[in-house]
Amino acid sequence: AQSVTQLDSQVPVFEEAPVELRCNYSSSVSVYLFWYVQYPNQGLQLLLKYLSGSTLVESINGFEAEFNKSQTSFHLRKPSVHISDTAEYFCATARSGNTGKLIFGQGTTLQVKP
Amino acid sequence: GAGVSQTPSNKVTEKGKYVELRCDPISGHTALYWYRQSLGQGPEFLIYFQGTGAADDSGLPNDRFFAVRPEGSVSTLKIQRTERGDSAVYLCASSLKGGTLAEQFFGPGTRLTVL
């Protein structure tokens, strides 16, 4: 069975500092991996995704994640965070060739402090 | 805007009552998903519609939960004999054609509280 583990429930960080939000997945078959973000009082939004090809994927607002098959990880990183990055971040997986149903981790709250 | 909308935004009910939660997907999206998000947890898949039919209902927790999408657009999630454990945010998402490659767009959710 598929599962996703987000190792940190809360990550406090100062503005302009780097950040890494950790995500590990388990699956016996090929998977696709996603990061979703939920800003305060807003719905979930897709941040970035890995489907195939380059193992390093980037978002338009400076986040990146690297698919590491040997470590079954898909950690999310940003070299310098802004106050506006404060949000809940969810890692998710889906089986290739499936209906598209997503299996989510528990979420990580990123708190950016001035 | 033309995003996914859900009504009501909040629903408070008493244990044992029946509730209906509505989802309006993005126009033209054939795939519709329901998820449930309990406090402090990530969303949990409930059911997936492709058009009018439920293609995957493996996430429905028991027979008190039922969902319909009679015309392939609006969907209603129905919960009978509500229990306190049903309290959660119910999320709806739609995508253009379903499947893993199609991006899912999420609505703001309905917060259900069962007293």
C-alpha cells in the first residue's frame, strides 16, 4: 500500500533563511509525487509535481523538490523564504496509470518569522 | 471566478442527523474527487467520479456515506446518521479528464461539525 510521511509537523524559520520540508513515500510500484500548499483561509493549490524525467522539479515561486528513488524521498526546499510562504504544505503521491486519487501526508506548517 | 465551489462553507449538525454537502466543479471538468480532512491530518480520499459514475469509491468509510453526480457536473456528498467522528473538512476537487496526469483543482471545503 502507498503511504506518505512528512517528518516535521511544524517548521519555524526566519525570513530569508533556507528551508527544507521533508517527505518520504512508500510504494511498491511507480509513483507520481506532488507538493500542495494551503495558504491561510484558502484551498489547496498544486505547488509542483514529479511525473517523470528530470528528478529536480521547480515551482514558479522559488521552491524546488528532488525525487530520490533510492531514499524514497521528495523533500521540498527553498533557499530563501518570505513571510508570504507561511502556509501548510502537503506532500502527496499517486500511482501511475491510476484514477488520480491522491494519498497525502499529514502536512507541515511552515512558519516564517520576520 | 471559475474555480471549484462548495456549499455550505460551514455546517453544524447534531449526532444522528442527515447532511448533504454540495460541490460545483470547474465547468467542463469530467473528473470529480471528494476528500476528507480531519484536524491535524492530510486530506483522505473518499470517492472519484468520471462523468456521472463513481469510478472508485474505495475511500468511503462505511455505508452511511454516499455521493452522487447525476448529470456529470454538480456532486452531492450525503452522510446519514452523522456521528461525532464525521466532523472534518470535506474537500472537493475536479480535473479536466481524471487520471494521475491531470491537475486537480480544490475547492475551499465544507467544515462539518457534528455535536
